[in-house]
Amino acid sequence: KRQEATEDVISQWRRKQKANPKANKLSKMSIPETRKTLPIYSMRAELVSAVRDNQFLVIVGETGSGKTTQIVQYMYEEGIMLRDGQEKLIGCTQPRRVAAVSVAARVAEEMGCKVGQKVGYTIRFEDMTSADTKIKYMTDGILQREALLDPAMLKYLLIMLDEAHERTIATDVLFTLLKDAASKNPSLKVIVTSATLDSEKFSHFFNDCPVIKIPGRTFPVKIDFSREPEPDYLAAALDCVMQIHVAEPDGDILVFLTGQEEIETGFDALTNRMKKLGGAVPELLIVPVYAALPSELQAKVFEPAPEGMRKVILATNIAETSITIDGVKYVVDPGFVKINAYDPKLGMDSLVVSPISQAQANQRSGRAGRTGPGKCYRLYTEAAFHNEMLPNTIPEIQRQNLSATILMLKAMGIHDLMNFGFMDPPPPQTMANALHELYTLDALDDNGYLTGIGRKMADFPMEPALAKTVLASVDHGCASEILTIVAMLSVQTVFYRPKEKQAAADQRKQRFHSIHGDHLTYLNVYRAWELSGRSSRWCKDNFIYERSMKRAYDVRGQLMAIMARFKLSVLSNDNNNTIRRAFCSGFFRNLARRDPQDGVYNTLFDQTPVHLHPSLALFGKSVEYVIYHTLLLTTKEYMHCSTAIDPRWLPELAPKFFRKSDPANLSDRQKREKIVPLFNKYAENQDAWRLSAQVEAK
Ligand code: ADP
Ligand code: MG
């Protein structure tokens, strides 16, 4: 519904633009002219010769200076990729999928081709490249995966690790892998770009390579701090937008929010407020930007608003450095970002909204000063900025679960992780937890070496627990069902719930609910959609995002291709026990048990209270044991996607994690419990592999 609303707004805006072609001021400039106006243009010759003369190069420049879109084009135009009579690829990594897609689209337009021809992109489950592709944008995760098959990066002549300041795990790992590839493949060039001034560290890492600075062209930005802390940053942000709109001169507004839901809520609230005001204030064009936004809509974000209309962009962190939207004069910064954080003590990952760093705050305010003097409204106090925010963002590698990364490195034959040569090594506890997780998944053996199963798991572009589930489903003969569910889990939102029709939407959703939980509910939805002949009408009637279903269909196809490549049989078996058992083989760590007294679930791993969201299929069903897919921390820790299981399955499916208890060794209290975790057996330096739970023998 909201997506439709957005589409409505955009088509209205389109119509207006057609009626008044002069409205679009920027598009009057031709593409070659636009390219010449970018700050990086003056550095072209210097960049080209520096790349010719050096194997490694660090390039630093403000966001919007043209690094991502121009550098690879300069190198292509100079024919730098021709070597030994052979044309090789220019690759450019992006930490975010959206950026890879949007930048490829832009560069294809600048080069006068379609995406997938000379310019293409590859992101997980989506490959838009062809034999003609010369410039390939991709996520850093994709390139890391390619290193598994091609450690010397022989396909490439030049690789640009873009947005290195973001310090994603994959980029951090690629620092080391590419340094290594470059020593094996002397004709490989590596460029590292960053929007912040931490370039010395990068240069030092790459054998003290030269650093080129792109001259900035920024205007002063006036910073306005809140006088008091804001209790509700979303409400404060929307108030701030309205104030700017009525009181400040022309110029677009960029608001940083934390995620899709918040952006949609903000979108609705602003739309309503504008409606209430009627014609009293000039029109406001509200554009959302977040990762799951369909790419056609994303492209429209870049178009200038029609004359007389102010544009307000509600964006996630994407707009901080990954993409640049021209025309922004006002920035509203509530000071938060949603990150995937891993607590090494709890051994859990969850999405949390947390304060940004000072460096991020400065990046955000900088977005207001690209085309003229601007203004940034920080919705936090100056004291909070100085005392509560860290100076720099902590690299992901130091705060996220590393099991997928370590599995990949092990599959590359890198066994000695302590000496891998990380730029900033991860904390030992995080590393040990990841090793332990892989061990309990049977991906590593007692000595930490990769097992046969582990090697197969590494072939799947997904977290190890999910890869293990898929492999287990092959043995259980239910891979067809599991692939469907995995594909459904990979899309962000399936059900929509418009405000005016919540009851109807909930009622429809109920019909798909499986008594066993959300995994099987997803299976029901997908099957019903297939039965409908993948009908759009069916999606509308059932309050299901058609786009999500199509995406799940594509992802499923990609997974089928992987299965075929590795000759894994995809059989069908819709016995719900079999399907749930396959999930248990991967997600046994995410086990929670309901406390019969207060009805709250606690994780078995460490007794953290976790909650069933009212939208989940099992809500109110008093199931005793569940496994969940992920946790989402909002006001409470919520389980996202959970399924009822029988704890007696566990010792068989996860023998490294659970074992049957010997009743003789149990206390009376323990005998009353079905599962008794052996707490705290797992500690650093001491019997590091063991953390198990006992299940009463039956
Ligand atoms: P940097 O990487 O240095 O931040 P970019 O190369 O991304 O800079 O951006 C250079 C210019 O290209 C910016 O003015 C930006 O607005 C424009 N641009 C980038 N992507 C798009 C797009 N998809 N559509 C329109 N303009 C774009
Ligand atoms: Mg960039």
C-alpha cells in the first residue's frame, strides 16, 4: 500500500515534469558536461598516471566528488585494462547492494549502454553482467566469494575497494586477500577509496602506497544542536522537516532514519500533515530511500523535484556516503543508525538501533554543503555529541559474528586465522565463538580443520546455519521445501498491513498460519502463490507484496542452480516434522524455551528473555520450545520467524551441542527439566570447544 502510495507520488511528479519540462534544471546539462563539473575531473591525468605507476593506490575524496562513478570510467577510457592483448575486467566493490545497483545504472547511462552490457553489476542472487561487461560493480561480499575460486583475481586488471571507510567485514577481509592476490598477480592494480581522512592507515597497510586527495568543494554548513535531548527522535525529525518547510528558503531536505519501517511511518505521517495543511504551504515531495526499495523507485530519488516543490528524502544510512543526492541544503540528523551487532558474550547477533559516531555525524552534516551553504539540524545535544558519541565507527569485524567469514577463509585454505594479517584483528572471544559455532555445525573438526560438510557449506552464499539447514534437507529428502522457505526468508517483507485495513489483512494472513510456526507459514504462502499461477490479483487479495514473491522466486531459482552445480538432489517431502528437523540441524543454537509461569521465552544458550511478536504464527499458542531465525531488538528482544520443535530431536541433529543426559548424574531439580544446559563450560582458553546441553533420555 505504501509502496503504491510512493508510486502514486512519483507518477504525479512525472506528469508535472512532462507538463513543465523546464522544471528539471539539472537534467538540462548533458552527461559529458555534468561529468566535467565533478571535482575529480581536474585530477583525471594524475589519477591515470598514478594507477599506471603503482600497484596500490589510496584515493580520498569527499562524498559526491565522483570517485565511484568516474575513476573506473577514466581507467576504462584510457584502455588501462588491456594487458597481454587480453581484455580484463575492472571491478569495483560496494558495501551496499543498493549502491552497487544504482551506481551501475548511472555509469551505464553515462557510457550510453544498458546495464549488463559494458557496465554491469553482481549482487547476491542477482547477476547483471555478460561477456561484454568491462566494468563490474559488485558488493564486497561477492568479490570475497570470488576469491574462493580465483585467489589471484586473474579475471581483473583493476579492483577498486570503494567506501573503505565503512569497514565492512568483507572489505576488511578483502584488504588482506587483495594484498595477497597482488603479490601472486603482478599486473593486478588495487585502488582503495575512502570518504574520510583515515587514509594513512590504509596506505600503511598497502606497503605505504601513495595517497591522492581529491580537492573538496564544500560550502559551510551551519550546525544546529538540540538544546535538550529528544525523547522521540522520529517525531522530532518530522517536526523539524515541517519547520524547515514552512520557515526556510528553497532547498531539499535529507532526513536520516534507521530503517524501512521508520521511513514508511515517517512517509505516512508527513503525507497526512501536508494533507491537513491543504494549500496553506507549498507542496512537498516525499521520497523514501532504503535498501529494499525497488530499483525503479530508487532511480527516481536522484531526479530533481519539479519547480516550486521541495523534496524531502527520508533515507537510511545509505545516503551517508554510498549515494549522493544532489540539491540537498538541509540535513536532519537524529543521530541513530541500525546496525547488526554481535554480542560475543551472549553469542548472539541482533539488529539494534544505536548512536552514530562523531565521524558519521560529520559525514551527515557534510551532505548539506555540496552545492551551496547549508544547514544541519542535529537532534541531540552538543554535550551528547562530545561525550556520548565515539570519535569513529567501530569496524564491523570487531563487532559482528564472524562464522561466515571464518568458514570462507577456511575454505580458501587459510587455517591460521591469528596470523591472517587483518588490518584490525577481531577480538579473540569473537573469533573463538565463531569457531565454536562452526564446530557445533559440523563444519570444523576437533582440531579446527574444515570438514567435508564445512566445505560444502562454504559453497552457499548464506550464513552457515542456513547453509547447514539446506545440506541437512538433502539428507532428509525435503530440499525442495527448504529452498522455498530459505528463499522466502531472504526477502524483507512478505505481508503488508495497510492502516485502514489492518483487520482484513490480519485475517488473510491467519489463513496461511501453520500451527508449527512461521517457517511453514512461509511455505504455505509460496505454495498458494504458485497455485494461483503467480497471480498479481492473488497477491493483492491476500495483502502480500508481489515484488517480494517474485524476488523469492528468483532467489529460489538461483539456489536450485547451486544445488544442480554441486549435484545435490532436490527432493520433495512435505512432512512438517522433517522440514522442522532440517531447520533444527542449522538453528539449534537459537533455541528458546517458554517459562510456564510468565509465558516469556528464554534462550537456552544464556537465558536471555526473547519475545514472540504478535504478528508471528505462534503468538499466544503457548508452545514450549521454539527455534527462531533472528532476533530484532526494538523495545524488547523479539524473535523474528519462529517454529515449534521437539527438544528430543536435538541430541541426534546437533550432537556437538546437545547430548542425552545420564539421569544418574542429574539433580532432582534437573530431572524435572527436559533440557539442562551445561552452563559456562565454554570459556576462553579452557576446553574451548564444549558448550553443551543435556536432554533427558527418553
Ligand atoms: P563519490 O563516490 O565520490 O561519492 P559519485 O561518483 O557517487 O561520488 O557521485 C558523483 C555524482 O554522480 C554525484 O553528483 C551524484 O549525484 C551523481 N550520481 C551518482 N549516482 C547517480 C544516479 N544513480 N543517478 C543520478 N546521479 C547520480
Ligand atoms: Mg562513492
